[in-house]
Amino acid sequence: MYQETDWREFWYLDPTLAYLNHGSFGACPLPVLERQQYWRSQLDRNPVGFFVRDLEPLRDGARCQLGAFVCADETELAFVSNATTGVNAVLRSLSFKTGDELPTTNQEYNACRNALNFVAERAGARV
């Protein structure tokens, strides 16, 4: 049986707001904030040990779990700071030439559209 959930209880957001912008300035759910605090405390307990010894295996484990979740080889996955960084990394790794077309929609996020414009202009392609 379906049980309706009031998702507002998972955010600090003002309950009088109907907040729809989780892209540019998204709020984190409370369980995410709690987990972030846990990892910040681990870092603060031993910063050098965390960065030198712990971080890479933790990232590898997270990449392995993500790979299993999305049915992908974890060795072909990479974490990026945000979507714009990922889009830039992919676009700048590709070779475009004069006459190529880079299709997009009219709903493209402006920072990603700027990346499209940059690589297209550099190669003589068009968006």
C-alpha cells in the first residue's frame, strides 16, 4: 500500500515556501547535512590522515557503490564538483570541427550553454 510522505520534514526550508530551485541554489536534505557533518568531523580529527590515507579508499568505495547502483563499471565513473564541471570536462575532451553541430534544448542551464558556446566557437562549430 502506498504511503504518502510529507517531504518538507527533511529540509530546513521555511515551511511557508514552495521552493522549486534545487539546481542553482539547492538546499540539502537533513540526512545529507547530518552525513556531511559526520565526514567533516572525521576530517577535523586528523586532517593529514584523512586526506593522505582515508579519502581515496572512501572515494573508491563510493564509486563502486554508485557503479553497482547505475549498472556501470566503476572504473569508468568520476566524481565532479558539480554538473557544470562535468559538462565542461566532457565537452573539452571531445574534438569538434568546422560545420559540426552541437544540439541542445531551450532549457539548457546557462553555464552549460556557455561551455557549449565556447567549444563550438573554438572549433568553428555551431550550437
